[in-house]
Amino acid sequence: MARQNKADIRHLAYDKTDGRGPGVVFLGGFNSNKNGNKALFLESWAKSTGRAFLRFDYSGHGESGGAFEDGSIGDWAKDAGAIIRALTDGQQVLVGSSMGGWIALLLAKRMPERVAGLVTIAAAVDFTEDKYWTSFTKAQRQTLEREGRIEISSAYDDGPYIITKHLIDEGRSNLVLTSPLALPMPARFLHGTADEAVTVDTAFRLLEHAEGQDMTLLLAKDADHRFSTPACLKMITDAVEDILR
């Protein structure tokens, strides 16, 4: 199998754990980085079980090169596809958190031969349209059109998020809930009932919309969007092990 030229990922920061396959790849969230609780917990689990594992930062995130404001869903999905092709062999279990869940679904559509299974965590599918654009006021939309960017507050970071017109416009070409979504691989969708950033209704929409023979939605009572309590972290590794079995 041809491997992606490593020059394509030269600006991406990553940590790779060698082990047996299928490997596990963690896909982080919007404006997050590879050193979050879920990524590190999965890495520890992988090392203890001898499983290959990869965590990385998209361009403009964490330790990777590039500016966050220049990126978009399509750009970050390309980053994920390139690093998987360059640094892993064979099929991988994709574990996508928040925006990473959306990216995992895009990869499942674009390179299904490399995907052994999916685990999404509070998947923020189509959030640029359904969460941001639809919630913007008329004034915010006018500012976005005029200036190409707006700032919005975040409950999960100290500073505001910069939302660009490019992010919104390009997101529309990558929506997964508005076109057929075939998932021929096992998929486990994890979601917290107290998630206010991505409500559980989104998880039900995803389950209803996707087509596949082995899909399960698992709800964690009172869990929020971070999904990082000990019980939630165990749910993640349990779901990965379920797919690997």
C-alpha cells in the first residue's frame, strides 16, 4: 500500500505509540490539542494493552504549525487523513471527540478501507451550520460577511473563539447529516445527557441518519461535553475494546 509522503505532515505535531493492530487514532475537538485528558487516557490504555496508538494536533492547533483562524473542517480532515496514511498501517479504530467525531465520519466516508471502526464522543457533527450559523443574530451574520470573522465566547476555553466566514462556508461542503452516510464498519456513539454544547438530540439525529448494521448509541447520565470523568473514560475504552473484539 502506498504511503503518504511524510512531507505532507511535516507541520503536524504528534505522539505515536507502537503496538499491534488494528491501531487506535484519537481525533481531537475544535481548538483542542493532543494533550487532553481523553487522548492521554487512551494512550495509557494502549500502552498497557500493547495496542498501536496515535494522537496529533491539527494545523493551527496545539503544537502544530499554521494559524487556527486559517483552518476549516476540510483542512483538518485532510490533516487527519494524511497523518493516518503516513504513520499507520492497516485499519484503524478512529476515536473522535466533539469536532473529531465529525472528522471521523468524514474519514469513514472517504477512506473506509482504513477504518476498522468508529467511536465518537459528543460528536459535534455539522456544528458550523447547526450550532454557529443558525444561532447567529442578523448583526453577527452581517459582521461575518463584512469583516470575514467574529468572536464568540466559549464555555470551555479562557478566551473567545474566532469564527471565520471561511469556516462557515467551507463547513457547508462537508456536512454529513444532509447527504447519505453509510457506515459499513462498527460504530459506537457516546454522549452525555447533560451536554449543553452538543445536545443529545444531535446524537439521536446521527443514529437515525447513518446507515449501518452495527451502530450503538450509549448515553452517560449527567455527563457534560467534556466526557472526562473516570466513568466516562472507561466507557470510551470499553467501546474501543468492543469494536476490537
